[in-house]
Amino acid sequence: MTQRATDFLINLSVDPRAFANFKENSRVAVNEAGLSVAEQALILSGDPVLIRRALANDAGFDDGAGMANPGIVHVVGVVVAV
């Protein structure tokens, strides 16, 4: 996952307008954010395990189980670590 995708997820957690726009039309939001097709599919899947794993792999955080360490972002009912 690119820094752009990570920033997109973090922005959803801190910007009520961005979150509302995402809830209204998530496909448009991820497309306008300039995310890759793979990143869009990952985020739109809403799968917390896959999203968390992608964030952990790119951030270099690993608890030995492939899960990211501290930092929680709540996005669209999904909790992912960053």
C-alpha cells in the first residue's frame, strides 16, 4: 500500500467531510484520491485483515504474526492498525 493510500485512510478518520463523502460514494472517493486499482479494491473490500496486513507490510511494523503494531485508525466500521 502506498503512502497515498495510507494517508487516504488516515484522512477518513480525522476529516468528517472526507468520511461523509466516502460514505456517500466510496468508489468515487477512492478514484479521486488517485489510488491504484489494487488499493481501491482493497479499501472497498472493507476486509480488516487484508487492510491491516497491507498497512503492516508497507510500514515495516510486524508483531511476528504479520499484524501491525501500535496506532489504530477507525475507518468505515473497520479498525486497522497503522
